Amino acid sequence: MIISHEMDQLIKDQEGWTRRMFEEGIRIKKLYGLDAVYDFSLGNPDTEPPETLRKALIDMLSSPEIGTHRYMSNNGYEDVRQDIADYLREVHGVPFTAGHIFMTVGCAGGLNVILKSMLNPGDEVIVPTPFFWEFKNYINNFGGVTRFVETKEDFQLDIGNIEAAITKQTKAILINSPNNPTGAVYNEESLRQLAGLLNTKREQGQEIYIITDDAYKKLVYDNIKLPNVFKMYDLVLSVTSHSKDLALAGERIGYVAISPNIKDLDLLVSAMTISIRVLGFVNAPALFQRVAGKFQRTSVSIADYEKKRDALYAILMEAGLECVKPQGAFYMFPKSPIPDELEFVRTLQQEERIMVVPGRGFGRAGYFRIAYCLPMEKILGAREGFLRIGDRYYRGGK
Amino acid sequence: MKNSSWIRAMFEEGEKLKKKHGVENIFDFSLGNPITEPPEILKEELIRVASSHAQGMHRYMTNSGYDDVREEIAHYLVETTGLPYSKDHIVMTVGAAGGLNVVFKSILDPGDEVIVPCPFFVEFMFYISNHGGAMKLVDTKDDFHLDIDKIKAAITKKTKAILINSPHNPTGVVYNEEELRELAALLRERSQKGQRIYIIADEAYRKIIYNGTRLPNLANLYEDTVTVTCHSKDLGLAGERIGYIAMSPHIKNVRSLIDATIFANRILGFINAPAIMQRVVAKFQRNSVDIMDYQKKRDAIYNVLVESGFEVVKPQGAFYIFPKSPIPDDVQFVKTMLQHHILTVPGVGFGKPGYFRLAYCVNMDVIEKSRPYFKEVGELLRNGREQ
């Protein structure tokens, strides 16, 4: 075979329905025209980076320093890491220095670097479900095993389930909050319980890391504050990117923040230095490192996202759909009116030209994901379609 | 981690010396980090792109990269190779290192073997082992050209690919058309027996080539060729991580390979090559930094080495030169050079003890000023031999 058996299998695992869905989507877009289609299937924000960022980028390029585009140390520019450490110290109240920051090719790159550095074959990583499907691939890349743990009805962590899933092989738990696909923000209490559980394990001699995927950390609503995991537990690695908060998804810029309470910092950084090199990233893109350093305190309009969340949630409620109101990110994860969500998603697509992703793509059948990082007009434009579909499934029979 | 710890030790040794004697008195030939700046017109284009008010300049695009960018690169490849490349055969990557990882992830099953001519760029070993592959090193000839018989002897049922890096790091050798034809013939024999072996061409240095030498185009010599390249060296954009994979249009069932590379690009965490640099490099396929400048440096360092009594193959490309160590213990010799303020990397770091590597992508005056120090080391060794 031209490609490896393993790759063939991986591709097959994700294909089938995604491919069919995708092709059907293209067909519908061609048939009805883009304007008549409501594509809520992709987490590719339509937002533009802040205007101040665009200006800073032009300024930077207009007075170039010699060596701006060369290799730098694998963990990134020292001054950029210093700026980020200053910001994180302020936010988390823990003593970050430049040495605790490691610039990466986005969040996906950062997670791969961490997992490559930490995992031995057979090591287990606990992932609460529903979950972002790529996590499984990232863990699998390095011979790790993903242990899925169901969350509660409201998509909050179920500490009992997590405790039951811990084995001698457990190396880490991967927490994504605000969450893709549910938009849930894990609350302070559940995280404290998690820290308590892991501290007990630690006393028994097993060190389990919390890896937090904080890609959506600035996208939180209702004036809530994201709980400070660094203050709750020592062994924390936070991975983040500026794909969403600065709308730089295509530029691939992010970083890992290593808790100052991790004792083996030098060893971990050495391992990550080798990992980022041998995985072929080498370093985070030079130009956008410099941008990221200057824009830690900036973000796209969160109020805009919150308005979209409110608008979409209101539509879903009006339509009679059942949905946990999300407090962050730009996803909603309603229950499918019928158990076979694949069937429902197909109907939504064919009858109403509304495109969403079936829950089984996130390890939870019977639900579906709506990504609402779209212009408000699109969200409002889809209202009638949602209402009709609500009528059909919830009131039609009555 | 243990495999690369000594390179780090060398690096740290160098840093100490720089502190002690001042940076200007240390001649650092240890790093392949070119000091060359991108062409001026590229910098202007970068400003133009960054100033654009078009929507969506920084969003995700398809994992393989922008259609129009791949289209332009395909045009360039059609022009230079005569092969019918289309945008579908191109996948934009996070540099050549990213591209190689994507290719290996796509084709290797655990235990599959990849032949690598030796000396070799040590990172290749990791790129292969990352994805469960086994590297099979094959010695090259005395002039660092391919030894086809040895390659033939190294092929097993598990051989999935041979990795060809030309112009070559660390030797600067450019493989000639004849030896590559022989290689192609050898591999074709295997494919006629049902075993497909890829040639993976790492062409990161393809434009840095001297005296009018022409780089033979592997895709024209062999069907199952995957070319990986980047713009770190030819456009001076190393830190920006931009390159691409070009899959030969003659690969049978190339579509499944294309799909696998796009998928691997995603799950390895690259997702896509950096957006802004994709747009810029598309327009600069026909440009490069000043190659004459590198050639002058090549001539200068070669002369310095020969005058000082070193035995060395004159490189035809890249910006490396790989002289023989005057004593068998290259690590010891590199340490001796350190005492004379010259930083190099021992051949053992490239799988070839008894040699050492100089990266001459430095300012010309570093080369010129290093001359007396090389002579000093040369003298020392001659005297040593006489004693």
C-alpha cells in the first residue's frame, strides 16, 4: 500500500460520515448558493484580528531589525517569553518567569510537544467526554492511550468517574475549558475536587499532570472568571494559542506555560526543546511570536461573541431544543430530538440548509455541535429553519 | 535526550568562550543558522500583505494551504521539471522538518526501514523513529557520493524509502545525474517485483548550488518521488517555518498519499503552514538570496582549510564543508580547535567520526579573521606529527 496501514486506519476512522457530510455540504452550497446555507460546522472564526494588531504588525515590518526572520532558540524569543510571563504572573498570581514559557506552533503544536515529551508507550491520558476528537490522535501519535471519562449531564467534570478511570499507567488528564464542543467552563469546585484527588494520588507516589488546553480562555461570558488551576495544583501545564482571542488561527502561534511549582523544570524544558525540534516544528513562527508578546492583554470583542451566544441560545429555546447554556468558547451542544443524531443532522442539512456536526464526532452520540463563530445575520437567518425543525420534532406529533 | 546532549555541551562550551574572549574573537562555525536577510523585495511584499484590508488573511485555510499559493508553486515546478504538477500535488508545511515528519507519518508502519546515506543530518534519525520507522545508514564513497552497491545491499523487504539530501548537510556534496539514475534503476527493479520504495528528496538547499552546477531533478528520474523543501535558506526565512511537500504526478494512486499527508499535517499539530508566509513565498519561487555571496564564502573557507593543510572535498552546494580530522578522534580535535577559538561540530554528530563540519553561513570577515587560527591548528598538528 502506498500509505502506512496505521494512517489508512486513522483516515478510515474519521471518514465515513464526515466525508459524506462534507460532500453533501458542498453539494447543498452549490445547489442553493452560499447565502442560503447556514454553515455552523466549522470552528474557524470569521473575526478579524484587532486593528491595533494589524498596525503593530505593519510597524514591525516597516522598521525591520536585522535577523528578524532567522532561527532563534527552540523555545522562542526571550523577550517575548518575558512579556508573556509578566502577563501570566499578573493573571494567576504565581511566579512565572521567561523560563516557564515555551512558544509553540499553536495549541495543537503545543499539545504534541508536551505529549511527545511526557508519554511512554502505554501511558494513559484521561480525557473528559464529549471531547475534541484530535486529542485522541495527538495522544496516539506517541503511543499513549486515551481513557475517556463521561462528564455529568451539564458537561461538568464527574470526579467519581475520573477517580475510577485512574490506573497505574495514568500520566495526565487533559482538560479543555472553555470546552469544545460543549462551551462548558469547568467550575471552581469541580477543579478543586480534581486537584484534591490528584494530590491524594501524589501522596501515594503517583504524579499525574493536569494539561489544560486553554485555547478559548478569553472567551468566557456572564462575567465569570476562569478558575485558576495553577493555584490549586502543582503539576499543571497550560497550553494556549492566539487562534481565537486574537483571531490568528492561520498563523499558528501559541505557547505552553509550565507551572513554577513543577520542580523538574530544566528537565522538562530540555525534553520539550528536543520534541519541538524533532517533530519538525523547530520553533514557533518568528514574526507572530513578536506580535503575541505585545498583545497578551488584548483580544477580539468578547461582547460580540456573547451576543451571538445569547441570540443562538434564544433561538434554540424557542425551537424547543434541549441545550446546556454555554459559558464560554463559541460552541453549543444541544441534544438531538431523536436518538440517532446522524439522521437528525442530515435532515437539518437537507431540509433547512443548516450545517452542524453530529455528536459522535466528539464521542457523544445523541447530540450535535453548533459553532456560532459566524456573522450575527447568519445566526438570525437560521432562526426560521431551527423553528421549523423544532415544530417538526417536538410539536408536530402533538 | 541523551543522543543530542553532547551537541549541547559543545554549544555551552562555545558560550563560555564567547564570554571569556568576546564574541568577536570566537569563530563560530557550529550552527546552520544563516545570517542572510530575505531579499529586499520580499520584505516589501510582506508589508504589502500585512497592510491588506482583505478579510480573512489570518484565518484557518484548508490544511494543505491556500489554493492560489499551491497553484503558483505548481506552475513553478511545471516550468522547472516539465512534469504535470497541479496544486493538488502540493502541501504547504511548517518548513522542511515539518514536511519530512508529515511524509514519514504518512508512509511508515512500525518496523519499516528508511535508508539514509551517511554522513547524515542527525535529525533524520528522529524524524524516522518518531513514526516507528527504523533508519538504515549506508556509507557513501570517499568523495561522499552515493555508493549504489551498498544501497543495494541495504535494501530489505521492509525498505519503504530512501532519503536523499542534496545539496547535502554536512558535506555540501551535490549528487550527480548519473548516480541518481543508477539509484532510480535499482529501485525500479524492486518496484517491478512489487516493492515500492519512495525517494524522499530533502531539497532544503536546492538553490544554494555553485559554479553553474544543475541540481538533477529526482522526480524526472524516478516516479515514486516526494520532494520536501523550505525557504529557510533560499529566502532567509528560517524562523518563519515555511516550506512544502511536492508529490510527483507520476506516483500511482497519488491521491491517497496526498490525503494522508494532509491528514498527518493536521494530527501532528501543524494544522497548516503559517498563513502570511504562504502568501509571500508563493510569489518568490524564482528568487533567492545572493548565491554568489555564498560561493565566495565557500571559496574563502575552502582556501583557508587547504592552506592550513586540511584534507577536504570541495563542496558544490549548501553552506557546509566537511574536512577530515587530522587525528582519528574528531571530538578531541574539535576540542583542540576550541582552544584556538574555532567552533565546529565533530563528525560523530553526523554519523561519521574522523571528520568535522563547518557551517560557513557567517560574515565573510569571520572567515577571513579565522585564517591565522586555522593555520595555528594546522601548524600544531604538523609539528605533532613530526615529533
